[in-house]
Amino acid sequence: MNTTSATSILVVENIYKTYGKTEILKGVSFTVNKGETKVIIGPSGAGKSTLLKCINQLIIPDRGRIFLNGEEVLHSHSHINRFRQKIGMVFQNFYLFDHITALENVEIALLKVKKMKRPEAREKALKELARVGMKDKAHLYPAELSGGQAQRVSIARALAMDPEVMLFDEPTSALDPELTGEVLEVMRNLAQGGVTMVVVTHEMGFASSVADEVMFMEEGKILESGPPSQIFFHPQEERTKKFLSRISELYGELNRNG
Amino acid sequence: MEGLSAVLESLPYIISGIPVTLGLVALSLLVGFALGVPMGVAMVYGNRVVIKIIQVFVFVLRGLPNLVLLFLFYFGIFPLLGWNLSPFTIGAITLGLRSAAYQTEIFRGAILSLGEGQMLAALSVGMSKNQAIWNIILPQALRLALPGWSNEYPILLTDSSVTYAIGVAEILTRGGQMVTRTYQPMPIYLTCALMFIFLNWGGMQIIQWGEKKAYIPGLGRKRETQ
């Protein structure tokens, strides 16, 4: 693996994580280059969410190394806090800060972490809210937003920190079906705009049309990876085929246009 | 009519106990809050040793009757330490420490009710744990704690009368003194009772006003639909 390559932003090297006696991650490695979108698919319990949380150290892996822009993540608190600023995270259940408005949600880390002046932070927050189409709802509290709107605000909150990589942990899984479209569209625009992203999702349409690479994960390992055309239409592994046929039963057949 | 004249005679003296009673309540609420918030936070985010120490504190303070605690401090602990504190101060400290034990549990429960997502999200944007507690967890937990916390006012208000036993000149102490002078227990204790009721009502108005002030749409309500 070429960790010094000028274009590789995120390098994940041999990550292991065990809870009690259950080994969740069994040596996961991959590299994300600047501007790439990587999609991780796989059955529930495969360790996809744990892997994302290990990348930004919300869960500390037992073994393995993470490099961001060639710099290794060390396990001291101050280092981890600085490192997390450079990685945006979008959660399945949004986790917007419930006591402040959409605008303040986007603003707060700019003020408290980046120590920006208030007018500057406000301008930046409004810009990010506009980017996800939520500027006109900036004054609303999280409980006053629909799920799709809340998720878009949480994307803006992560983007506001100008992260090197964005991690999405099943961003549409908690949404009513008719609300997933608006979130996927925002993500599609980000990918096309050159944002580097790692996305865990069951949205195969999104994966096939946006991903540069799809990784199929099962039982704590990446079993197979490749361009979407290969993974979706010519999977090598029997278990990938099985998973895809089960998913298409649930979500409908995939067409090549996504 | 003897009763009425006894009440009228006693009234100014008993009323001047109101500031003493309210002082006890205010100070013990404050002590309880100042200790209860950090202890509640530490119960959720602290290390095992700290949690154990707080658990013991809460267990002991909640497990002893007010009067026992008061006597221990008044006749035992403070004299042994050689601190010459007034009965009022000792009363406020005793009630305050006991309230701290209850308030610790109130704030711990409120923090737990937030779920882990708020902390995860705060960490994910680069906040330190302390920044997350200060900017994200506490502003929500304190609001959610308000309904349970508002119980502390009537509890401390009524409990403050145990300081009678160490001679703090609060409402009940003064009422008792006037009873021995006038031999009219019923009218005078009724007067005391009315004062407690009135103070309780007044305090509740303030707390309800505070709850309205702190209101945020939907905070603490689980989403029914996404």
C-alpha cells in the first residue's frame, strides 16, 4: 500500500476491534483518494458502522493504523480532538443538537472548536446550509424539521468544519422512504463537487451511480471490492451475489442508471 | 378571641422568620446545585473511582434522617473540626449536602435520558469531552431536569423546619416560642402552616416562570416519525 501517495487522503490499515468475545472487525484495510466516493455495503452486523466509528476514533480500534494526509492518528486526547475536526461524520439518526436551531447547530463547532468570530461563523454556517438547501429553515429547532431536513442540516454541520473526508453511516436508513431522495441528492452533489466520501448505505441505486468503488463487507472483513459495474453485475464472491439478490428483493432491481 | 389576639401579637415576630427560612432554602438549593451538577456529570462520564465515591456519598446522605444528620454536624463534626459556625450556617450546609445527593441523581437521570448520540455528534465535530459537556450536554440536561428539580424547592422548604432542633430562628422556631408565651398552639401553628403554604405557592410561581423561559420546542420528546 502506498501511504505516501500525494492523492491518498485516508488510509485505513489492518483495523481490528473486539467486543468481549465477539470480533467485530478482523483486519480491514482500504485507501481513499482525494475526491473519491467509496461505498461500503453488506449485511447488518458486518461491522460497517463500527468501522466508520473506528476511523474517526469514536471507537478506539484494538489494532491497526489510520492515516489522514499521511499523518498517523495517535491515541492522545488532544490529537484525536484535532483529528476529528478534519473528518466529517453523518449519523443514521442525525444527532442534531436538540437545544439549538439549525443555524446554531452548524455554527457551534465553528465558534467553540475553530474559535471563529461570530459574524464569520454565521456567514459560513449560512453558506453550508444553502449548500444543502436548508437556508430558509435555519431558524428552526431540530424537532421542527422533518427527518430529511434534519439529516441535511447534519450534513451541513459536518461540512462546515471543512473536513478532508466525510463519513456517512447509513444516512437514509432512519428516514421515511419519500424523504431519502432529498438526502441522496445532496450527497450526489457533494460527490460530484469533489468532496471525498466514505458511505455506508443500502441505497444500491446511489452506490451504483455515484461510487468510484464499492466494498462488500461481511463478518468484519472486506470480502470484495471494485467499481460498481463489477460488484453489482459481475460479483466474484458467492456471498456478494447472495447479499445483492436479497437486497434487490427488498429495494427492487437495480438499473444501470441508478 | 384569645386565639386571634395571640396570632396578632405573634405575627410580626413569626414573619421576621420568613427571611431566615427562605435563606436556608436558597442556600441549600445553591449548595445542592453546585455539588449536584458536577456529581451528576461525573456519575455518567467520570472514572470508576470517582463514581464509587459519589455513590457512597449519595447512599449515606440519602439514608440518614435529616434530624440525625443535623445533630451529627451540629454536635459532632463541626465542633470536632473546631469550626465555630452559626446554627443557621450548619443548617444550610446540612440541608444543602442532603439536597446535593438528591440533585446528583436528578442530573444523572437527565443526562442519561439524552442518549449517547449527542456526545458522539459533539465529539465528531472536534469538541473535547469537556466542551461537549459544557456546550451540548448540560444545556439540554438542565432543562430536562427542571420538572424533577422543582421538587427540591418544597422539599427543602418543609425540611428547613428541622433546624428548629438546633435553634435557628426560622418560622417554626419562632412559632414555638410564641406558643410557650401565649398558650395558643392551634392558632399559632396554623399561622405557621399558612406561611409555609404561601411560600410554597410563591416559589412554584417562580419555577413555572423559569420552565417557560427555558422552553425549547420539542426538546426531550422522542421523534415519533422521521
